[in-house]
Amino acid sequence: MVQSVGSVPCERFDDLVDRSVELVRVMTGCQFTLGDIALEIAWLRTHGGSMALAEGEELGVADSLRLFAEQIGLSFHTVRTYRWVAARWPKEERQEGVSFEVHRILASAPDPYELIQHPPANERTGRCEWSGDAAKRAAGWSTATPVTVEEKVEVIRDLAQDETVAAQAACDLLRRPEVAFRAMRDRQARELVNQAQFDQADLADEGDEEKDWWEENDADEDGVVDPVAIVRGVHRAMEFTDLIGVCQGFVAGASRLVPRLRGREFSEYQLALVTRNLEKIRATADWIETAVSTGRVDLDEALAELLRGQ
């Protein structure tokens, strides 16, 4: 049985927890009150666009909040956060006994006023109560301490965003027979592994073709090596490998990012920007296909302007 927590006996730890719960309650009330005051000084306006100052208003929102923050000894960011949370949680919706931090996190969740009334069970204590990590799970955020399989996998994904790191980690994990066996039970994983094997075979075939070309062109009838031909062959192999790498890198990046867009809403400006870049991607893909098929790499005027961003 645990006799102490950290450097204090369990009884003392419980006393400190009870005292701290009360302090958090008082602190939450102070944070909400400061947020309400900041709202009174500069009410929350619609995000985006520019708004003219009201009649008799000498300072804008940011300047007013900065002045207020300086006068009370807090940072502008802290005051702005208090104000935003206070605006998202009207006084009648704030839950007694729930920290300001939990209110801040749940403010981004769907239907937060209903959600906050139903705290999840704490596995350690058995009580239904909100914690920072529980609120993050409910809001769909990454937690500081991953507990579930999904949370642990998400941490691994974040650490392996770099393709080199991901490839090394995949190789290390697949050397574990049980991991490899379970991974191959996933249909999509099997298909991707098979496709990668085909791609590797294609690269090997291309390498054989390059080798044959070198054998045909790197020496004259007297067996004298032509250094220009060798350099040209090296460049051809490097260019091909770089081209395949660019294509595979784009596909891999899109495969990683697009699933994360589920449920996201974009502004008209963001949608227009994405559409414009997709036009560039399609045009560039057509250009690559033309260059590979015909050897022509010249740009027509319309494509050149599109790639320049005009």
C-alpha cells in the first residue's frame, strides 16, 4: 500500500489537495471576473475584417486590452484569453467546481454547455470529474499524457511526420514478428506494402536500363572511357530519382494531412487559396507528364503565369 505521495505522507497529500481545490475555485472565479472586465472594456467583435472605432472611442480593441493588461500587471495574451473564455461562457453556463482551464478547453468542443454537465469517470479516483486531459479528450485535442491506444498512436504520428523518421521507425517495428503479423492483417497496409514492392522493382529495372546505357556509351571502340557520357548518365539517374521522390513525397504528405481535415471549416479566402494551389498542382502534373512522354520541358504562357502566381 502506498504510504506517501512524493515527499509527503498520504494524509498530508489529501489535505493539500483539499486546500488546492479551494484555491483553484477562487482562482477560477478571479479569472472569469477579469475576463468579464476585459469584455466590458472591449466587447468581442466579429472575427475578421476591419471595424471603424465607435464614436468617442480613442483606442482600438488590441490597444485597449494592452493598456489594461499593463495596468494590472498581466500579459496581453493572458488578458485576451480571459476575455475570450468569458465571452464563450455566459455566467449562467459556467459550472461551479470546474476549473477555468477546463472551461477554456471545452469552449472549442461541439455543444460545450451540454458537454460540461456530464464529466467522465476518473479511472484513478472513480469519481465523475473534469481534468485537463479529460477535457482535451472530449474536445478532440492531443493530451499531455496519452492513455488510450488512439492517443498513443497519435503521439507516434506526430513524432514521425518526417518521412525519414517514419521510414526508420516502420523498419524497426516491422522487425518485431507480432507487429508485422498484425500490420499485414490490415488490407490497406498490405496493398501499400505490395505497391511499394512493385515500385522498388520498377526502380531496379530503371537502374538496369541506366547500367546498360552506360555500358553502351561510356567507352569508344578503343575502350576509352568518355567522362562526359558518365556525367550525363549520373545526372539522368539523379534526376529520375529526384522526380520520383517529389511525386512520392507529395502523395505521402497529402495522405497524412487530408484525413485530419475532417470536420474542419475554412473561410472563403482559405478555400480560394487552396483551389488556386490545386490548379498549380494539376498544371504541374500535366507538365511533368508531357516532359516524361515527349521530352519537351518548355512552358506555355498560361502555365508559366499560373506557376508564378499571377
